[in-house]
Amino acid sequence: MPKMKSKKTLLKRIRVTKNGKLIKKSVSIGHLKRKWSSSRKHRKTQMSEQLDRGHIKIMRSLLVKKGKGIK
């Protein structure tokens, strides 16, 4: 059976921290931001931690080797 390949698109969208947590960007930050306040823009552009255990389990399987340190 061939080796599993990690999903490169997922590697570009998330980051695994030193302690094994997943960090991802917020959604809805593409365009139409003129009406947003500056604090809302700042808050949305920051990276946030992925907390849902189900999503973490799926991402670990998609990342194969890179996802071994995910807790």
C-alpha cells in the first residue's frame, strides 16, 4: 500500500504550534471591509485557535506526518 500524502492546501491554511495546537485564520475577511471598524478588522485578521475536537481529528488524518504532534 502506498504512503499517504499530506494535503498541501491544508498546510497552507493552518499552522501547528510548538505545543501541538492548531492555529487558523478567521473566515469572512476577503473583501467588503470598508464598513468595518478598525478594531473589528484587527480582530478578524489575527490567527485563532481551533478548538473543535472533531475538526482537529480530521485535520490530523489529512496532515499525516506533519500532524503527528497535534494534541
